[in-house]
Amino acid sequence: MADPLTYDTPGLLWDSAATWDGVAAARPRSMNNTKAIIDFSPYTAAELGPVAQSIHDNMTTNAATFGSPPVTMTAMQTLVTTYDTKLVVRASRASVDVLAFNEAREALDEALGVLGNYVNGVAKGDPMIVEKSGFPSYLTTRTPDTSAPAAPQDLRLAQGDMSGSIRARYKPDRQKSTNEVQTNTGDPNTEADWHTKGIFQGGRADLTGFTPGTVVWVRVRTVGLKGVMGIWSDPAQIRVL
């Protein structure tokens, strides 16, 4: 039975697994995804043509699945045919023929990369859909990191743009982080004296509403996945002007 819809942490974040029917969907601990490869540079000259032809044939057969490819199958067939022709002519080793082959390969590689990205967008990790495309594939396994984020470092405080304001800067352990900032105008060793001032994106927070002359302590922590809260930074203090 699904759990009722709840806040991860009161006043902070909605559960990212929320669904429109008002319940939280179960989420697996790890996610396996099948991806079409988009880099064909490891393929030898002799290998690339047959692989590209197979992709063309499979995507043509399964046009209902791949209804709007960014490279049409007619254009793809032209690229494959040109590539195969230039590969044979390259055997002359004449510089003009080698150059023509290199250009044909570059065009085919680019088209395959574009199509591979398209297939991945359609498949969304489904191995059966990737297989229908004819693309070689690989498996990715991603386990969400629900551990508590490390404490932000290098917390620095400065006077804000207005009287009674503070600007806090810090370095979160995670990029594109969401951070909770708390302030304390009493004893920094007393937990009850700490109060949440706000939730801020990135490594900066502008704090307002302080009485000039007040000594303010500030600390910050990062919000992790599923509302798991990180470790508090070392506190810093400033006298507000």
C-alpha cells in the first residue's frame, strides 16, 4: 500500500516521488538503464558500415516506434551508401580519396550520434526499445545517494546591502545544492537558540531583519535526497551594522 503524501522535512521540500492521486510512489533503490551508444569512433572503417546499415534497417522496420527521427531513413541510407563507396575507393590511397572517405565517415558518425540521442530519448532506458533501433547498447546502473551531505565549507559573513542585513557565502559539497541557513542571536552552544532563516539555492544567502548592533551567528547545511539533512557547517559570527 502506498504511503500518504508527506513532506520530507516540514517546511522544506515536497517528496519528489509525489503523484497526482495524492500518494507517494514507491521508488527503487537503484535504476538500470539501457543506453544506445552515441560515440562510434572506436569502430574500425570496415565495422562501421554494417553497423550503420543495421541501424537503418531496424529503425525503418520499427518506424512506428521511432516516428520522427532527426535524420530521415532516406538520408541515413544515402550516408551509408556514400560511406561504403568511399571506403572502397580509399584503397587507392590517393590523398583526394582518403579525404573524401574521412568526410563521409565524419558525416556518418555525426548522424549516428544524433540518432542515438534520439533513440535514448524515446527509449528512456527501456532495453526492448533500444534493441528495436538496432543500436549497440550498454547498461548503466545508478544508485541514488541518500547519505547525509557533507558540511558546507568556508562559511563567510559580510554586511548586506541594507542596514540590518547579512550576506553569507559558503561552499556546499554538492553542486546545484539546496541549503538551509540558521541564525542565532543568543548562545551558539544552545540548540534551542538556533532558528531557520530560510532555504537557499547555491552557495549564497542574503539574510535580513536583524537589529543593528546585534551579534549574529550563522550556520548552514545542505538538503540531501529524500529530505536527508546534511551536517551543519562550523558557525560564523558577525556584528550587524
